[in-house]
Amino acid sequence: MKEKIYIVKEHICSGESEFTAAGKARIDVEDILYDWKAKDIKIKIKKNSNENSILKKLFSHYHLYQIWKKSLDKLKEGDVLIIQFPLQEGFIFASHLLKNLKKKNIKTIAVIHDLETLRITKDNTISKKRKIRLYIEEIPTLKQFSKIVVHNQSMKKVLMKKGISEDSMVTLKMFDYLIKEGNELPGNTKSKENNIIIAGNLSSYKVGYVYELPHDVKFDLYGINYTGVTDNKIKYHGSYPSDELPWHLKGAYGLVWDGDTAKTCSGIFGDYLRINNPHKTSLYLACGIPVITWNKAAIAQYVRKNRVGITVSSLDEINEKLKDVSKDEYNLMRKNAKKCSERVRNGYYLKKAIQEALS
């Protein structure tokens, strides 16, 4: 590669402390690109205040613009700048910033983690002002990128309807999930039972379905904010940091589900599965564990095509579906999940998407 590749690393300053505020998915993107010889550009910014004054808010947004502009002054014609999206601290002048980089013939690539206008803006608890700001920031900013790495074809189609060029988008297909080398993961040893893992934020607000799980299947729960019962069908194992979690997961399948109910994926978070690639899919597959997901989820197409799990329309179907899975079929799913594990643990999908974006 002849291009000089840079990746933005946002540092949020709060008082005297400074932190990246980046989760596992963002940190993995950084590490994969560092391994690819990309250099980072650190941008230190202060958390936006909650000032009510419109003038002060505009000044804060303009101040962020100036910080970004100054930090990116080192870029030269022909350089490539990769930005993880959405920004951890957004500002309404981001599209203008990207427009100026385009004039300098600097190629910009967005790696999308979430689309807030398709998720948070459907939340009735979010203020109208914040929703308006998200609409002002998100799509106009995405339109200014040279290339955009989207999750899948479903997300691409949604963005095309919002006026983003099809030629500017490449699909990721699957998030990578880096795991440090070590002993064999527990997930790589077959569980004696058809127990199903649920990992993530177990808050009733986000995953109401967890509190109405069917009682003809065994579930093992891992994550924060669980307030439900535990019995011979539901076991709660506590929470672990994302880098440690793979070493605790052991089960026959990992569940990729979201929303209010076990009957279908609904509500703000459930409906979002129609267009996004949940990071927990990558967690399970990185551990070599086949998945069970909603048949209308965007990721369902990948699951079926690569034969790494099964799809259901309701969690009530799981027991009967599992009865139809033969030993040979399950072993094939595990074999395919292990193949996928080798890819996601080595940054295969992101590297391939960036290569396509650079071509």
C-alpha cells in the first residue's frame, strides 16, 4: 500500500482525567488497523456541556470543529483518514470538515458502528432537540465521506434511500472480535446439553425478552443489570470484561436477539436488528459457538449462507428446532463456526472491507 493511512483516536477529557470511551468493537478496529501499519491521530476533546444557551452550544460545536481541523492539518494530498462513526463526541460542523478534506484530495473512510437516526430517534425518551441534532449531523456527514463501511446489504439499502451513493459503500459482513492467544476457549468444547448463551447488557429496558424466556430450554446468562430469577432452566453467571468474557462462555449456541419480547424482535432495539450486525454475533463465533438468531435479522442471511447456526421467528420455536438438528448437522455448524472464528479473531473482515474501499 502506497497510501499513508491514519485512524482517528478520540480522547475525551473530563476535568483532569482523559479516557478513550471506546468499547471493544472500536478498540478492535484500532488494533486491526495498527497491525496494518496505520498511524493514529489523537484528538483530545472536552465533553460537551449541558448549556441551555443556543449560542454557547454553537460555540462548543465550533470549538470542536477547530480542534479537529488543527489535529488533521498534518494530512497531505493522497493520505487516507479512517474515522469510526458515529463520533464519540459529535458536532454539527463535521460535514463541513470532511468537505474541506475532500478539496485537499484526502480520502476519508467511515467505519459505521451504529446509525443513531435509525435507532435512538425512535426512542420517545429522547428529547426532540437531540433528535433534530442527530438528523442534522448524521446523514449529511456520511454523505461527505469518500467511502463508507456499512454492516450489510440491508444497511446499504436504507442509506441509499437517504441519498447516499451505492458506489460509496462497501459491506463489512461481520464485525471482527480479537481474542488474545491462549489456551483453548471453553466454547470450543461441546456442551453436553443444548444450553443457550445470552451475553450482553441484561437490562429489562433493553432486553425485555430475557425476562420471559421459554422454560423448555436451558439458558446461561452473562452480563450486567440482570434482575430476574435463576432456576434449573436459567443460570446467571455474572458479568466479565469483554476481553475476559470468551474464556467463560460455554454452551451449544449463542443467542442473537433483542427487544421487548421473546415472541419476536420488536421495539427500538429489536427492530434495529433488521439492519445492523450485532457485535455479540462476532463474540459467539469468535468462540467457535454456533448462533441462534431472529429469522428477519440482517445477520440471518450470513448465518444461513455460512451454516453457522439456525434462525427462528420466536424463541418459543427453539426447542422444536433443536430437536430437528442432527448430530452431523450440529457438528457441521461447529466446524463452520470455528472457520469463522479464525477470521474474526484475525481482523479478516475489516481488512477486506478497507482494501475494497481503497481500490
